[in-house]
Amino acid sequence: MVNQKPHNIEEQIRLLRDKGMNFSDDEERKAKECFSRISYFRLKYYWRDLLDADTDGDFIEGTTFSDVIRRYDFDHQLRLILFDAIEIIEVALRSKVINHMSQAAGNGLWYLDSSLFENSDYHEDFVYDLKYEFGRSTEPFAKEYIDSHPNWDEESFDGDNPDAWRIIEVATFGTLSKMCKNLKSQLPQRSAIANDFGLYSAKDLTGWLEAISLMRNIVAHHSRLWNRTFGKKVTNPRGLRGKWLNSPLTENQKNRPYGFIVAMLYLCNAVCPGNKIKNKILDLISANQNIPYQRLGFIGNWKDDPIWR
């Protein structure tokens, strides 16, 4: 295999011109500025669907550099909105787990009790992940606890262990979602947490949380949502009490951004009524009418669905 040779910015623009992308003088200046802070490789995934399938990699006639940047900027703004949504869900999930589980157990050390979890090996991994995250946390309350408890041991269940309301506050979304999935199915608290999020099935909630954990990693690392297919799917819920869709998510929508977005919006509405996530998304779309939203899974009369009204 022979690796490609690097190209400078002028050469990158020339490559796009040769493939049929149009640049006005102003767009060329903008392209030079863009490629100085955004890599060619990163941007290419915003123009791939603008390539003409009937040619040898040339652009569809009339494609401009501005078409690409509009998509990139839209994607950036959408990620910022979704990060706000993830914050609402993540903070609420910590609170629901801490409150329901601690009150039922009558103490803050329930997370050490393997009898509350389906798989003991997963439970052990969860506790060590939790303690690892607590030990690495820069939060003052974590450092203060460790400094004042000489028997704290990150690699053992023994010794001093923080109460759930302290240690879970620094848990990653991924660790928290895995813990929820491993809670014993017959626990009333498991169902209570799902009900707080407007779902009748705890299995539906944990499936959504797994998907949102993937979305969180993508958004937090500034990765692309545009025209993306995810490795996980959002399932249609079996029962819910809030506004949802007129028709179930299609197979195509389940692993496209749209499926993830409506699931996140639903959970936000359940735990934080009056949030602005829906309006922010609608305003963003309204301000970018020329964006082909079907690339994100927004298809048909999606605006008529109850969740958007």
C-alpha cells in the first residue's frame, strides 16, 4: 500500500476545483481560512454525498464550497444543542439513581451490594470503574474525601467508600448507563427510574441510555453527525406517557441522528418540562432551509409529529 502525499492548502483547493466544485473569489478566500483551522479530511465527509455517482468522483454540477460550509456550520450548531440535551439527561439520571436506590437501601453504599445486580462480574467492573473515576476526579469534594479517608482504596471493595451521592456525581455517562442496565429487573427502583423519564419499560430506558452514551462521546469529541449511521439503534418504546411520534421510527431512522434526537428530546421533556431543546432545533432548521435534512433521518412530515408540536 502506498500512502498519499500531503497537499498544501492551495493544492487542496485545486483538487476540489478539478473535481468540479465552484469557488467564487470570496469563497476561495474563505476556503483558505477554513482549511487553516479545519482539516481537508474532516471536511470531506460533508461533501461526499455531493459527488456525482455517474462520474468518476466529480461533484454534482453547481456544487459550491459554501454548500459544504453551511453543512459543517449546521452540524456544529446541532451538536451544541444536543450537548445541552445530554446535560439535562445526565444530571437527571444521576439524581434519579441516587435518590431511588439510596432511599430504598437506607444507605449510600448500595452500589457495593452485588445482590442488586444481574451480573456479578459486570457489577465488579462497574464498582472499579466508579472508584477509578472518583480517584481521578479533579472535583474538590472527591479530593477532600480521599485526603481525609486514609483507608480509601481504589482497587478494593474494602476500606472507606464514599456514599453514592458523592461518588456517582463524578461517574461518566457510560458507567452510569451500564450500571442501570445491570440492575436486577425485578427491582421496583429500576422501574421507578424509567417512569421518571416517562417510560413504562426500564429496558427501553437502558437501551436509549446506551445509544445516548454513544451520541455523547461523538458530541463531546466534536465528531460529525452529518450523514452519519450509528453502530447502535434507538428502539421504538413499548409504552410512554408523553408526546412521541405519529408513526414508529423506521429502520433507517433508528440508527440515524433523528432517532437519537427524538429519544433525547422525549427524555428531556419528561424530566425538565419547559426546556428549550425543541425550539432550538426548530429554530436552527428554520434558519437553514437549504440543508437536506433527510441525510440526518428527518424524513416525511416529521414536523407534524406530536413531539415537535
